[in-house]
Amino acid sequence: MGSRRDGFHTPSAPGRAASCVVGVDACPTGWVAVVLDQEGRFAGAGTAGGLSELLGRMPRAAVVAVDMPLGLPESGWRSAEALAVEKLAPHRSRVFSVPPREVWEAADYAAANRCCRRLTGQGMSRQSWALAAKLREANACREGGDHRLYEVHPEVSFAAVNEGRPVAWSKKSWNGQAVRRRLLADRGVVLPDDLGPAGRVPPDDVLDAAAAAWSARRIALRTARSLPDPPEVADTGLPIAIWY
């Protein structure tokens, strides 16, 4: 296993495209990633300022699962989020609705909110708009041809790990982080105490990336499920779905 100064560890054996899978979450400094080897074990973690930079560092990753909406409708709301709400009830606040592409192309929050009301009849929260830059970045990577990217929602993944039950505690609480770390460990994803540079990002972001990596492996093994099933289709022709 080779290591890098940026904190990533990559399998030393060359060749096989399925040598690892990656889970990615947005974090204050850009993006944080957790890598699993082909046996589903923790193989490293790291950070990058840009998603394209991160993807470039992982050429042998078979699947990259990212906690960011991928695929935007021309009108109306995506059904993926409505189905995720059902999975996570009563924790509705863990899911935000994703409006059409035109909303995300607005110049600022005020314009986006007006556009959202015009297209959907409802406004857009500032919390949702705060994701705009990274949402555009992730979609540009996939639409640019990197079809290793799949969308996940970590709380949906944690519910799947927890036999269909959403974790009761907030991911920012001590109890919530302890439960999520244990659930991952029970599935073979054991996060070390020292993550190098990745250990400087908020712990809930690392846990989300690890849950995304767990789903990425299921996608690679073709045992994952999607919300909806089958996926919707974006205006680009690419699928719209949350995988877990």
C-alpha cells in the first residue's frame, strides 16, 4: 500500500480497475475522500480543494460515490429526495429538495429564489443555495465524461447499514458520531484514529465520506439499490438517483 503527502493511500498492485472505490463528501476546505480496497476495507483518506483534482488522484477507482445531487430536472422537483424522506422519517430535515437546473445557474441567492418560485411554486432555502458551487462542480465532472460518479446520501446509506432504520442521533453529536462509526466498523469499514490531513476536517464529513464509500462498493458489486428504481433521467440523458 503506497501513501501520499496529501493523505491518500492507493493500492500498490497495478492493473485492475476495480482495485478500490471512493466515497466523497464536501467539506469546508473542498472535498474529503475515504478509499476502500477491493475487500471493502479502509485503504486511506485525503482531501482536495477541487473534485476534478481528487478524481485525478484516483485513476484506478472503479466507483466514486459523492454526497451531492447529480442530475437536474428541467422542471419540478426530483423524486429522489421525496423517497429519501420516506426512508429517513421522522428526520425530514436531513434531506433538502433539489430544484431544476435553471435555479442552480442563477447568479446569486435572490435570483435563485425567484427562479425557484417561478418554476416550482416554492422558494429555495439559503442552506440549499450554499451548495451551488460544489453542486455545479460535481455535475460538470460527471457531464464532462467521468461516469464513475454516482450520487449518494450518507444518511440513507447509514439507514441501510442499520437494517433500514435511520440513526436517531444527529451526526454532529457525540452519540451520533459514535453510532455511525460503530455501524461502519460492523460492516468492515474501520476508520483509524489518525487520518492524517483528512483528520483536520469535521468528523461528520469524514463519516459521510465513509458511508459514501460503503455505498460505492455496493455499486461496484452491483448490489446497490436506488431511489427511485429505475432512476429518472436528467436533461443530459444521465440518470438521477440516490444510490445506497
